[in-house]
Amino acid sequence: MRRFITPPGIRRVTGLVLVTTLALSLVGCSTPSTPATIAPKVSDVILASTTSTQDSGLFDALIPAFEKDNPSFKIKVVAVGSGAALTLGEKKDADVLLVHSPAAETAFVAAGSGTDRKPVMYNDFLLVGPASDPAKTKGTTSAVDAFKKIAAAKATFVSRGDNSGTYTKELSIWASATVDPTKTTDPWYVSTGAAMGVSLGIANEKRGYILVDRATWLTNKDKDPELAVMVEGDKKLFNSYHVILIPGARNIAGGKAFEDWIVGPAGQKVIGEFGVAKYGMQIFVPNAGASS
Amino acid sequence: MHVYTQAIAEAFSLIFSGSGDVWPVIGLSLAVSGTATLIATAIGLPVGYFLGMSRFAGRGSLILLVNTAMGWPPVVIGLFVYMALSRTGPFGDLGLLFTPQAMVVAQVILAAPLVAGVTTAAIASVPRDLRLQLRALGASRLQEAFEVIKESRRGVMAAVIAGFGGIISEVGAVSIVGGNIQGSTRVMTTAIVFNVNRGEFGLAMAWGMVLLGIALVANAALTMLQQAGSVYER
């Protein structure tokens, strides 16, 4: 009985057809970029922002609303940590920043790398931890005291360990508690270098304490059943977001348009309404016009 | 096991859901890596041919460089390209940062050494007697090159497949130079990292399955081309 082998001619043709189809799909499916020179009517605005604003889904609400009011601009969000966003601004690879690392931002503006720093919105950080609460932090009103208890009990604490706004806030609380866990070789301090969602997962696995912004907590807490809120409401846990313009950026007009819109009534309205239907509370509280 | 079958099911529903985000991401992955493979072949094939055929002092060192470059880390190349394309860099005024074009550039740098390296090995394994025979029959340099490449076409196709395979699944370079921007520079690999960072592991797994499936189809096409005619060979 002869085995049927596909004749090589047919195989060659099939192969060529498949490859050609794939090659044509390169042309068909690729999203064309719109460089400003070819489509002068719509220009790209690079917004460097933080992972917490993106992961909360805020941009899914903000960007379409902005582009509706400003059809000549298209926002492209590059979401990295606040530290990385500030670096992008320094290198003028971004046109406008939306970040939450106040000390670093002030230094950034003082160095001349940014201008027109304006408050946009705020929410707060929470200290969450394992239900068993080995450091007895639950209900402590002061975040600094809670951190001291954790250090004293050598309870597992998970840190972002990157230059994100969350990490800088965490370091400032440790500084006020006069504890420096970054120098310690004790294994209770776990530095992940990872994003908030991943770090929360690690805290969940290791039954550790972790500082998290309210927006990420709300959207992730169902995935992290071992963790619960331990400390909230302390003024020190205030998390404020600012928008900053970059002098000498590629699209100064676009950056300005975004800043004006987001601190204006339209942008503030979108921020104020965000998440209310789903979570029953504001995820970000708009506060443009407040003193920085 | 349930986790994996669930991921495969989610992968299929991702593709056929008609969700606005999915097909542009897949299309962009194929467009960027496909274009980069084509350009990398245009560069790597002649280099590989030259290295495979010629004998000259320093050939060994050049081959060493190519082989080392085959394994250079994507994220480091991404960083180099970012530095070059950044506004504070030498090519900043081109405005290529955070565009698919920048991603193609980075991936060409990654794939070209792969194509060159494998081609070198393929060409070098062609018997030297064939060259002599071709010259004796009056072949010009170009005809000789054509025949030698035809003779080693299996290896050359393997070089293209290696180039494509290396870049379709890399994430370091495209993340840094592309920025994973929704709607313009998000590809399958950066989408996976994005979902992992948000703790959406199920969705990330589904994307992973999609990526593997697409890579399988693309390689099936290339392999069919490679294996055509094998029935006539011992």
C-alpha cells in the first residue's frame, strides 16, 4: 500500500501562499502610527504616568473624554513608575506628566526639568496586612506607629523597592519611624521591585504587610483574600497626584491642552465620577486649585 | 490542569470575542516582528554568506562576534535603541521613540545576528567541491552564490525561522522603545506583562496561548517552505 505524500510542488505552493498571506497581513493589520508630519490635524501627546493611575482604569475614562473635547490631540499613555516617568520628563521624551511622588516632583521642578506643577486629584494609601496581624497594627491611627510595630515584631513587610510614588511614601514613613529596613539583612523586609498588583500578590502569598494605594486595593482585593485593611485615614497616608509640563518637549501645545483640561471642570468631573458606580465611592478625589 | 484548560478556553474567546483591543495587538506583533525578520534576513543573509564562504584573517573573531550577538539580551538592546532615539540622543529629532518603527529597529538588531549566525553555519557546511564544480562549469560569482544558497536552503530557512522565533516572543526591547501604549505600540508580549503586573493572570495566560498559537502558525508556514521537496532526498 502506497503512503500518500503531499507532492513537493503542492507543499511549496501552500507554504508560499501561507507566507504571502502572513506578509500581506503585515500591511493590513498593522495599526498605522500618525506622525505629526503626515497628519498635521492630529498630533500625538505623550503622557508619562504611573501604574496606579493606569491599573485603576482611570485612563480608560479620562482619555476618550479629553480627546472628545480636544480632537486635534491624541494621548499616548506610557505607564511606568513615578520615578521612571520623571526620568522620561528629564529626557524630554514625554510631553506631560501625571505622577504622585511629591518630594521627587519638587526637586524635578526646582532643577528646571518641569514647569506648571498643579494638583489634580488625591486619594490615600492603606496599610494592609494578614488577618492574623502578628504586629497588632489593626486600628492604629498613626501609620508611623504601625510601621514601628512591624519593625519591632519583625513581621513580614513587602516593599515595592522601585522608585514609584508608593515606594517613596513608604520610605518617608520609615524615616519618620526612624527605622531603616533597607539596610537590614533580616528577611522580614521583602523588596520586590515589582508593580503594585504583583507586589500585592506576593504579600498575599507571604502573609505580609504592604502599603497600597486605595485605587489598586479596591480593584485587587478580591484576588488577595489573605489581606485586610489595617491602617487608614492617617494624614501621612495622603496620596496626591500632580500634573507637570515639560519645557522643550515635542508637543508643548498638546501637553498644555491636557493640563488645562484635567485641572478644568471637564477633567475634574470625569475624575470625580470615576469608580463611583462600581465601588460606591470615589477612587480619586479631584482637587485642582488646592495649594500644592 | 484546570487552570491551563481554562486559559486555552479564554484564549479562544479572546480571539473570537471581537473585542476591539485583541486583533490590533496581534496584528501589530506580526507586523513588527515580520518586518523586522525581513530586514534582518536582508542584512543577515549576505553577511552569513560572506562569513560562511570566505577565508580571511580575523574570520574566526568575526564569527565569534556574530555568535555572541545572537544571544545579546533584548532588554539591553532596547535600552541602547532608546538612548539613541531619545530626544536627548543622537537620533532624537526623528521622533521615532514610542512608535512601531522604533520597535522594528530594535528587533532587527536582535534578529540580524541570529540570521547571520545560522546562515554562516549552513553555508560553511556546503561542500567546497561544489564551488569548484560550479566555477569549472563557468558560473559567475552571483550564480555561484545563488547555487550555494539553494544547496543550503534548509539551513537558510532555519536561519529565518530562528530570527523570527527569537523576536516574536521577546518583550524587553519592545517594552522600552515602544512603551506598551494602548492603541499604538502594544504587542502580545507587552500585553502579557501588562496583565501580569495588574494581577490578571488568567488573561495573561490566555494571551500566552494566543502568542504560542500564532507562533505555531507562522512557523508552520515557514517550515512547509523549508521541507518542500524532502521526498526527493535521501
